[in-house]
Amino acid sequence: MVDRADIIVVGAGIAGIAAAEALSRDLPRGRILVVDKLSPFSLTSANSGELYRNWWLDGRLAAWMQASIERMEEVAAECGNRFAMNRRGYAFAYTSPDGAREAGDAVERFASFGLGPVRTHDHPRDSTYVPARPEGFSGEPDGVDLLSDPSLIRRHFPYVTPEARAVLHARRGGWLDAQGFGMRLLEMARGRGVEVLRAEVTDVLTDAAGVRAVQVLDRTGRRTLETRCLVDAAGPFLAEVARTVGLELPVATVLHQLVVMPDPHAVVPRSAPYTILMEPQALRWSDQERTWLREDGLERLMEPLPGALHLRPDGPLDSTWIRLGWPYHREAERPRWAPGFPPEFADVVVRGSERLCPGMARYVEAMPSRVSVLGGYYCKTPENLPLIGPTDVVGFYLMGALSGYGLMAACAAADSLAGWIDGDPLPGSEYFSMARYRDPDFLSSQEGPAAAGEL
């Protein structure tokens, strides 16, 4: 059976659906078909942190995210914000003198990007700090607030450790119902004729002119889908799809995990922003626990673990659930359709959260029931920048390596992709494409945004 599409998008996660929506939006581009083995928004897209921010310490990436957020806000406004986008922001907590200086340096760097004002608060009488509203995003402060007065930190972030010497509150950020946002994009795309096929891509065929067809396996059997334009938006399987046309991509996949649990003692305020402890820490283990860790080959958990432990409220204001995460697991691994999670992860994250939020100690001693671990994979390049645009195979485009920021970057990435496909790339698109590996200045600097934290 042979079929044809003008554009085929491989992958129905947030990246693939955003790509289809953008490609269907303005110009008539013919038949657009999205192909995925799973239902839309499965795997990582179904288990994301649901977060967004323009707080990055790479100026081009920060501006790119800002543009993406503006598009997200447009979509939210058009549908009455039915996916509950908020702008509570990111609160980065620093507990050491070096960390406090790092926060100040980061604020100065961000200020140079021109993406919002910087407000410093080092005395309670002079402070103009305005806490974020728990719901909605319009009319909220932009830019960043830096609180360095202990009494101000205790007043506005009473759940955070009293050791905090600085709290950096990046305001153009927050979270939303990722599934709801994705379904809205899919709804808009389908309204313009985009189709979704549940099928597994088994091969991509080429000829002298470039991409020729895609072979898939669905419930009816094997099919050949003819096309001259294919978008590889396969998430953690980005590299596997690229290999079908002989391309080796500079990417790796890392397991991403989150803990979702009830907070019956209301340790985390329901109005809290997304809160992150930036410093590394060593966990408290008893002698018996240390023996068990050695027996299980988990000695590394007795060593200091990296920073970026984070938590936030989950669900509506009347919910009692929270989400926690800690990207201490950074080893690359081959992705699977059904990821497995280390059994110790929830215990490790809850133990670590006590350092950020002392009230979490109650759950170290008595873990609540109904604790769940969910997640997927981050697909990332060494410099933590995405891969959006053309390749050496004519008609084969990339839309991936979104490294845990796929939700917040999807709209900007999709617009960049559409520009490449139209032969009119948006300004700065080369920085997010394979073209950067031919740029001597980029290769010599390798100054990516990883220093901003992979959250």
C-alpha cells in the first residue's frame, strides 16, 4: 500500500505536534501527516515537568525562549487559558556565600539581555518585591527579583531553609497543564487538516534527490508513505530515525525522573513558585543504610550529589500534591519505549528535599502512601542546545535535542523549522541548527546554556 504526504513529521510529542501546528498555520503546504508508534503526548511529553522560563544564561537561548513563551501566552489567551498557565516563576535558593555571589553575577548577566527589569531587595524597609499570583499570567511582573535580606527571604519564602543567603526569583516562568496545551495545539492543527497516524517508522528511503519515502508498520500492515519532506521530531529516538538516512547526530539520551506525592502536612505552600536548591549536598544516612547502599552498589549516593533539587505544588490550589525532582542521574543510556526507574529514586529525592525545605523531614521519617515516579528521556547535545533545521540529506529536517525544555521551546522551535522548510530561515536560526558545528567561533567557544541549570 502506497500513500503520499507533502510533509511527514515523525513523532507526536510536544515537538512534533508544535511543528505540525506551525507548518499548517500560515502558508498552504499540502498534506501534513504526523506519524508515531504511540498516541500523541506519550513517553516524555506525558511525564514532563510542565515548566517554562525565559531565565537562561545564554542570551540567544533566553531570547528564543521569550519568543516561544509569547506564542504560548497567545494560545492561552485565545482559549481562555484552559490549560492553566501561570507565571509563578522560578525561585533559585542559594545557601553559601559563593552561591549568593553566583546569583548576583547571574542577575547582572541576565540584565544585559534586555528581557526584563532587575530588582534587588537587600533591606526590608526599601523592598518593592511583589509575590506572584498563584493563577494566571497577565499583568504579572517580568524580569527578575534578587532577595538577599534574610528577613525578606523568610517573609516571602517561609518554607525555604533558613540557611538561604539569596533567593533569585525569575519572573517570566511558571508551569501549565502540558497535556492540555499540547491537545490545544493538536486541535488547532487538525482544524487545518493535519492528520495523525498511529504507526511505527521502520525505515526512511532516499534517492539522488534526497528523502523519497517513509516505511511504517501499523495495524493494517506495512505501508510506504511517499514524501520529499520529513521532519525528525522523534524525541529520545531522534538519533535512531536519523540513522536510517546515514546520519550520526551528536546527541545522547538521559533518563528524566520526577516524584509525585501527597503533601498532607502542607509543607509546600499551594501558592509557592517552582523552587530550586542550587548547591550540591550530601545526604544523611545511618550506618545501617550505608551498609545497604554498599551491598546494592549505590556507594555514589553517599557522596555529594549535584545541585538543582527542585519542588513545586502540583494540581489546582485545593490539591494536596507536590512534584519533586533532582537530576543527579546524568549517565547517558539507550532509550526504551517503557523506561524503568531506579527503586531508590523517590527516597533519595525526598531526603534531599529536606535541605531545601526543612518541613520535608516529616516525609523522610514516614513516606506518604501513593508516591509515584514518572518520567521519560532528555535528548541532548553536549552543549545543551537543540537541533532544529536541515541536514546534509535533502528533505530531512531535525526538530529535537530539546534537552528537557521541549515544552517551553516547542513554539519557537516550530517557527524556526517552518522558516527552514520554506527556505527563509528566521534570524539566528543557525545557532540552533547543525550549521553551528561549521561555525569556527562556536566550536572554539562551546559556551552553551548549561550553566543556567537543566531543570
